[in-house]
Amino acid sequence: MRYRNAEPDFDGFQFDDINDDVARRYVVDNTKKWSACHPDVIYDFTGAILVEPRRSLAVIDRKYFIEPTRGGAHEIMTPPISMKLHGATRSDCHLPTVIHFDGFLGTNLFHFMMDAMNPFLMMRASGLIDFTQPMLINRLVYDRAYVRELLKLPCFEGVNWKVQEAGEFVATKRLIKGQASFAQFSRTYDELATMVDKQPHRRVFLDRRPAVQRRLINMDEIGQVLAEHGFETVFAEDLSYLEQAALFAQTSHIVGLHGAGLTNLLFCDLPNTRLLELNSKAFLNPHFFWMTNILGIQYHDMIAGSALDINWNYSIDPQAFATQIKSLVAI
């Protein structure tokens, strides 16, 4: 470990904005558990390091899995990959030093920001890393449309990218990997501001297409309430990434199903943004609440809906929803 900064400060979060008792208890309890997690860390590993091609996971000296290459405290990692990697000897590319940017987490927009962009900006601000050294990104991530747009940002100028191709094992004697706290979203928020013109005035409901899981079963009832309060329905998958960014920059009131699309809140004028986040009680997640509160959102409410059905869809109590919508648009 080369660098470690203090854990993020969760004091001052607006827990009382969450009107749903189930959602509020969940967020408060998880904030207590996570208050000592995800510090800012720069890891510096040396030895005989091999990075596999599927997810850019790494082992050192054919014995030890390098945990940070799967992302900070992230549960996604295929055991067979690490098992095969421990016995692998093949290498197609040899580099003295590699900065590990992202191997697979960036296929999800939120995790690209959290596990790749935030650590990069933290490392850049530290002044400890020479970014003329190759920075590794897996082709799986690099080819995402939003990644291609984000890598055009001025902060990435001069970066020496090494795109790890399918089937390509990378060997190195030194691997550098950053892990960032939620506080680093403030750097990402400032960087993304250069991409949009923030003029918040629209009321938007961010929905999902039928082919996607975690949709609302009782959308007819919920849609009627939304229409009464002037919300337009938008499907993020119908828009290019730049169109999504422009949409959020124009939005003042958002009702959204929990999912990676809400990462685009980073393009909002958050001190003038009011959000109602919807989710199943079986799939509650505090990450967007932490992110928006760190960035000073005006108002962030949540609703815990029913349990997930066999298709991973759920319902929202229409009366509770109508009450919380009135609070959302009260200002």
C-alpha cells in the first residue's frame, strides 16, 4: 500500500428526507456499517504478476489473488477465473509497470464511475502516479459507448492507454491500483460538469423497458399520479449517452427506478435537484443516497416497494407514492 486517506464522512446526511420507514432504516443501518469502508487507497504491488484477459483479474507469484483488481468490496468475481489464473504461465504482453484502470466493473455505469473514474481522479490529485506508464483497461469496458465519451474528458489527456484484448494475458513486475471513497464523487461531478449546460426545469420519470428486470407491476396506477404532477416518462436505453447527460442536466425533479441509469444524476445541478428513488424492499441499496448527499442534493427520498416476483418485478403502494410525490414537488 502506497497511500491511504481518511474514510469518508457521512455526517450531515439528510436521512429525514426518506419518508418510507423501511427504506430509511435500511439506509441508516448500512451507513453505520459502511462508515469505515471504502477509504482512498493506492495499492502498489510488486512481483511476478499476471493479469487474465476476461476480467483483468490479477495474481502475484502464481499464489495470491490481487483483491483490488475486482473493485473495492465488490462481490462480483467468477471463482473458476481465479482458480485457472493461479496455474497460468502464459503471457502475451510484458510491461514493466501497469496502472490497473478497469477490467470488467465498468460494464455497469455506476461501477465505472465508482471503481474506475473516482480512483483515477484521486490518484491524479495525489501527484504520486506517473500516468505516462501504461494504464490497463479491458476491451470489454473500453468499447462501451459511454466509456468512449468519458475518456474524451480533459482529465484523461496524455494517459498512455493499454487496451487488453480478448485472450491476451498481461505480465508485469509492478501493478498500481486505486480504490476510492464515495467522497471522490465530488471530483467526478466537477469533471462531468464540463460536458453539459445545466438548466434544470423538467420533471422526469426514468422508466425501464419491458425486457429489463426490476420494473413496476402497477405502472398504470403510478403513471396516473406522475401525469397529474407533470412528469414525462423517459427510457434511458432510447437515448445516446450524450443525450442522457443533456436530459439530466435539464431535470429538476426525478422519479427513477433504482439502476445504473441513476448514475447520470452526476450531470444534474444537484443542489437544485429533487429525487424520489424507487426499489423493491428485497433490493434496497444506499449507494445513490450516499453519492447524492455527498454532492449536496436538495432532496433525496426513497420508497421500498413489494418483494420481487418471479420475473424480478415489484409494485409500489400508489397511496404512499402519491404522498411522497407531493413532498417531492412541494418546492
